[in-house]
Amino acid sequence: MVKLKSKKMEITGRVTRDATVNDLAGGKKVVNFNIALNDGYYSNKKWVEQTSFVEVAYWLSTGIAKFLTKGVLVQLHGRIEPDAYINKNGEPKGVLRFTPKANGIRLLTSSGKPAQVTNPPASTPSPSQSNSVPGEEDDLPF
């Protein structure tokens, strides 16, 4: 039997509801949110949708919570752990809990491309503050 030493993975899914910041004992805070992972398969020449839900706990900073709103596409890199519990009705349930690494959350747009900043800077530098050389054009598309 081979035992895996690493449970690290990368997943991409949509946030199912706005993230919450929870205060814990000892002054610690955690950002909790859930994501939906959509997949599917063909069965008898018909596409069958399959959705899995993953609970996410981010412990490093609460500032990300305001960006984790319902419907946002996120890419997560970290580790995943299975967990089991008994619900309010006394039924056993299973869940996957994901813990992203320090730089393990990447916000994506609905198209799956990196989000672009849409607000212009508060002020643009004057020509004397610019780092460009007069007469040279920057031909980069970004």
C-alpha cells in the first residue's frame, strides 16, 4: 500500500455565498466560504452535470473576505482534508475542507481570465514624474 505524503492540490470553482469572517478563541480570525466545483460526464450520449461542494478556511488574512462574494470564480492552491460530522437531524455527513496556502487564492473573472483593475488611478504622474525616456514609445499591450 502506498501512502501519500502530500494532500496538496489546485481547484477552481465558484463561491456559493459571500465569505464570512469568524472570530475564534485567542483572538484568531478565519475567513470561511464554500465553492462549487462543476463537472460532468456522458451517459448514454447525454451530458450529466455533477457538482461537488468544498468548504474553505483561510487563516492568514481577513482582507480577502470582501472580494469573495457569491458567483466569483476562484482558483485555490493548498491542501484538502476529508471530514465527517453528525448534522442537526442526527445523520452522518461527509465534507471536504480546503485550506489555501499563503498565496493560494487567485480571484478570476467569470470568463476564467485574471481579473482586471477597472478603476483608474487616483492621479496620473506628470511627465516630469514619469520613468519613460522622452521620444520612446512603449509598444507593450499592457
